Amino acid sequence: MKKLFNVTVDNEIYVMAKNHSEAISIAEHNAGSSNFWAIELPDNRINLISDWKNRVPYNSDNNKTCGEIMGEIKNKKEINKKSLKSSFI
């Protein structure tokens, strides 16, 4: 399953990939550079860049924007937290 990655080249871009190395490979292909790093999102240290909220990430299998993907990830985390709390009651 693909995950959302923030990849920094000269600018920050977003890609969908199965892992860090695939994210970097996709970024190299689309950005034409080889000097970057990737962070799987969501990461509490990274905020989604506003320019990307309404854009579809590179290598996506659908038309979901970065903002929609981040919203789904946050919703899943909230559901998981609620499930964990209810299992200890």
C-alpha cells in the first residue's frame, strides 16, 4: 500500500510510494535532481505546505489531493486511539 511522502529537493514535493527509497526514486524521476530526503507523512514535525493541499501527489493511483490524504490518515489515527481506549475499559 502506498503512503504519502514529503520529499525535499530544491522545493518540497509530495509523492505516493511504498517506502522511502521508492519515494526518492519517484522524486528523482519527476524533479530531475538526486539530492534530497523523504519523510513519511503524517510526521508531527512536518506541516502540509499550503500549495500542496489541493494538489495530487506524484505517482498517485487516484485523484485524491494531499489534503484529503492527510485528512484520511488523521481520521484513521483517531479511530485507532478510540479503539485502544475502549479495549482497556
